[in-house]
Amino acid sequence: MTFEEKLAKLSQIVERLEKGNDLPLEDSLKLFEEGVGLVRACRETLENAEQRVTNVLETDNF
């Protein structure tokens, strides 16, 4: 799954949890856990991208 796909999925999860009226507690917890996993994955992707940018800038003596 790409970064953008993860963000889209996370957005869908947040929307479902915010509505939440029709979700049983167990389903809400599963969605929450999935969302936390997506947040972690997105954060890791962003940290890797930031490191790549830093490496490029250091290599080019910016």
C-alpha cells in the first residue's frame, strides 16, 4: 500500500469512528487498532523520506 493509500484508508477509518453510532464496540476497537497501525506506518514512511532529503542535501553541500 502506498503512503497515499494508507492516508486515504486512515481517513475512512476516522470517518467511520466519528460516526460510530452503528458500530459495535469490538468493531470500533478493531478499526482503532488498524488506524494506529496506519499512523505508525505513515510516520515511518515520512521519517524515511525526511532522511533521504537530508542525505541528498548533505551530499550536495546545501
